[in-house]
Amino acid sequence: MKKIIFSCIGILLFLSCKTTTNLVSEVKYKSYTNQIMSVEAIGYGSNASKALANAQKNAIDVILFRGVPNSNLNSPLVGTNEALALQKHKKYFETFYANKRYLSFITQSVTQTPFRKLENGNKGLRATINVNIQSLRADLEHNGLIRKFGY
């Protein structure tokens, strides 16, 4: 009986030791035309719609807090200290994310690859996300997160 119990415990421990991969925002610049920035983003989730929503959020996060390399927005719109900005403007970001206000700045989302298991072992997809930078910047200025001209 003891062997069965120890075997069951051993199997449970073995199965619970799954390696997890850190998910990173993977966003690449594609183009910038008429104040619309087009980026390719990877989104992760348990289904295609959740993965697309994650890709959209990742694109917005990169534009706000990291900047998009090789683009007109090498520097982030809000700043590189994401935690400080989220804390300082808590009310704005709560409504921005919880109410999905960020979607109002996305003009188009097109899935580039089908929902599947990606190279890192997580399920997700690639999508092209178009973001209205002028509108997003005006909203950030209006709400006091940034000053005009990004200063």
C-alpha cells in the first residue's frame, strides 16, 4: 500500500514540475503612414480570440512603455518606467485596460498566422496591429500623462 501511495505522489510531483517559458512582448515595426503605425505582434492565449487580444495589448504596451525600434517611436510615448507610470496614473490605466479603451486606438487587427503552438511551446498567433498614434498621443496629452510634443 505504501508503494502505491509513494508512486502516486511521485507521479503528481513529476507532472507538476512543468517548465514554464517567460512570455515576452514580441512586437516588430512594419510601417508608419498617415499617423497610423503598423506593427506585427505575437499574442498568447488559450484560444485565437484571447491570443489576438493579447497581441493587441502587447502592441499598445510596447508603444506606451518601450518604444518601437527602427520607427518614428524609438522612445516610448509615456516613459520607460512602466511601474511608476501605472502607479502615478492608476485611475487612467485602470479604465484604459479594464474597459479595453486601448481598442479605440487600434484601427485594424489582422491575424497573420493561425492559432497554434509556437516555437516557445506556448499557444498563440502573429497579428498585424494598426494603431492610431496621433489619437493615442492626443488622449495621453488630454489626460495629463504626457505634455505636448512628448515632453
